[in-house]
Amino acid sequence: MKLYSTKNIDHIVDLEEAVINSLAPEGGLYMPCELQPLPESFWSDFYNRSFQENSYLVCSHLFDGYIPENILKDIVYEAINFPAPLVRMSDTNIYSLELWHGPSLAFKDFGARFMSRLMSYFNRNNDSDLTILVATSGDTGGAVAAGFYDTPGIEVIILYPSGKVSALQEKQLTALGKNITALEIDGTFDDCQALVKQAFLDKSLNKQYRLSSANSINIARLIPQSFYYFEAIKQLGPTKEPITISVPSGNFGNLTAGLIAKRLGLKIDQFIAATNINNIVPKYLETGIYEPKPSISTISNAMDVGRPSNFDRMMALYRSTWNDIKQDISGAFYNDDQNKTIVKAIHNSHQYVADPHGALGYQSLIDVNSDGNNIFFETAHPAKFLDVMDEVLGSGNTPVPKRLALLKDKEKVSISLDTSYNSFCEWLKERKT
Ligand SMILES: *Cc1c(COP(=O)(O)O)cnc(C)c1O
């Protein structure tokens, strides 16, 4: 499998390089050179196969023999080991695709689990571990920690700002142990990110450690996100009516994965890019002008992104042609007051508890009012945002999954460091000797 850089279509690498390096030179993102439609044989038995089997076949088509089939099958089956049920909103043609049945209760589990196993495979012939450095403001760290937990040959070091992530998020980062180490930095998220950036540029450190990142723009996180689009359409069953999928979006990885699924031949007629007031992409779809801005905090905070990193990938797929992209994707955005009203309305009308991200997907489908089949992505479990949910629905109305409740009693283990690169580096070097 070959991939090109969005900054230079002549810069072509193979999958291993794209996954280990994450980013192409000058901040380019990797994209598959070929997105050929799946063969007829894939579709003949599509509705009868399991989520895992269809996912493996899609992946095998994309990887095109790059990894031995039996190994690829294991990687996909291990990564996609929890369901993504399609749940109908009572008396409507609207469905929720629940993507939160994995370990960290958000769709990011699919990407993190797949990437960890792929990286572990690429590292198989090295005697030294691969060390993944991640800075997190909360949610990404949880998915990466759970996704890489106990993966052979990979060590994960997570840097998070002390006192600035929720108690629950902190437990997701600090209570696992084994190959996951949490560094509690006495500073901000930006300080954490600065330390990670400096480490990647540090030549002497890179001689000691084989460093990599679990960055959200890694192509290995994007590819498995296309698998559950197939699963959604499979569960919907054969239909001649148009299919619209609304994707609550921030960095637009999830939506880009859907565009890839469509290129592979999956029947999706229309996408909706649903955002909060960080509405850079809906504005672009409306006006043709792309204007990144500093992000604004909202109650759907996993979508507080002012410069969506996957926008370049969307542009690459459509060769920057606004008219073409508008044909496939429409935009919608909502403020926090609207969001709360929507969460309440979904609960009242359908006895369904949607989280503040998925809720915006639901509303965009109502507003577009298509008479075909409509699916929104429920991107996280609502209990991850219990403060907001309890404020809107009243306490006791949002079920808390057992694995989240259990986290409360787990012990937090972290190493406290100040924000200086020296302290971080000393700590890293000491543990290696
Ligand atoms: C990350 C995240 C999003 C945004 O996904 P993108 O792929 O960045 O657009 C939406 N909802 C939740 C709950 C998330 O964690």
C-alpha cells in the first residue's frame, strides 16, 4: 500500500513509514494513493458477514497484500472486538450508530486499538521497544492508554496537565499501569505539547529511544474508522432510499473516514458535518471560504477545534473543488443552549440519552429533513459528560456503565514533573539506565 503527502503528491511512502512517522514533511498528511471500489465478491455476502469479517475484507482491499493476510486478520479482529449497534429512534427514520462500546467509551477506541496493533507488528524485528509520547488535554489520552495497554514492544508515556483534566479522565490515564506511564505536568496542555515536540527534535534522546506519536492525524487511526460506516449500512439492510449520515465533528477524522468508505463503493448519498460553534467547516461549505480561528470552549468539548487537521485530507479527496465537496457534504452547527435543548428533546421524544456530541448529529438530520434513511453517530457514551447530562436531564437519568463506575475506586499512579525540558529529559534518561 502506497500513500502520498497532502503537501506534495510526489512524496510517496509505504504504509510502515506513514504509520511510524505520522506526519509527512512540512506538516503534510498521508493519504492512500489508490481508493479503488471493492470487488463484486465483497458485496455478494456483505449483509451476512460479521462486523469483524467485513472490516478485515475492507482493510485487506486497502492494504493490498502489504501485510500477510493471517496477521492482518488478527490485527483487525483484535482491534474491532466490540460492537457498534444501530439503534432506531422510536417512530422515526433516524438511527443512532453507537460507537462507544469500547474500553474508553468513545469512537476513538477503534482507531487507537488498530494503530497499537499495527505499530506493534511493524516493530516486531526490533529488540528495543517503541516509545509513544502523547500530550493530552483529556480524551485522546484515555483512548490511547486503553488502546495500547499491554501491547507487546510498545511503551506509552502520557503527559497531562495537572488539575486540568476531569477526575474520570485522570483515572483513565493513570490507573492502568503495565506499559502505560502517566506524567503529571505542573502546567498547561500547551506545556505538555511543547515537551513532546522538543523530545522529537532532540537528537541525543532519539538515539536512546525509538520515539513515535499516537497523533490523531496518523493514517492508522483513520482507516479503521471507515469500517463502522460499512457496519452501519449493513445493519440498516438493503434499501433503495437515500442514506444520509451525520457526523459530529471536530478534527474531521471521522467524516474523512466516511468519504473514504464512499470511495470504496459504500452507498452513502449525503454526509452532514455537524459542529458546535467552532463552525469552520460548515462555514466553508456555505461560502467556499476556509477561515481557521482560535477554538472556543463548549459543552461538546471534543469538537472544540478551530483548525481542523483533516481538512487537508478532505481537500485532497475532492481536489479542492468546492462545488464537488458541497454535493456530498452539507453543514450544520449549534450553540450550547441549543445543544442542551436538543439533548432534552431526544430524551423526551425517544427515551434515548444522547451525549452532547451525538445530539448535534441527531438535530442536523431533523433540520435537513430527508425522507430516506438517516443515521447519526453517537461518538461517546453520555456518562463521560455527566456534569452536563445531569444539569440537562436531572441526576439519575444518565446510566453510568460499570467500567466507568469501577474506575472511581482504582488507584491513581502518576509521576509529577515541572514544565522544564531538562526535568523531563532527566527522567527519561534515568529510567533507561
Ligand atoms: C474526537 C471526538 C469527536 C470529533 O471527532 P473528529 O474525528 O475529530 O471530527 C466527536 N465526538 C467525540 C465524543 C470525540 O471524542
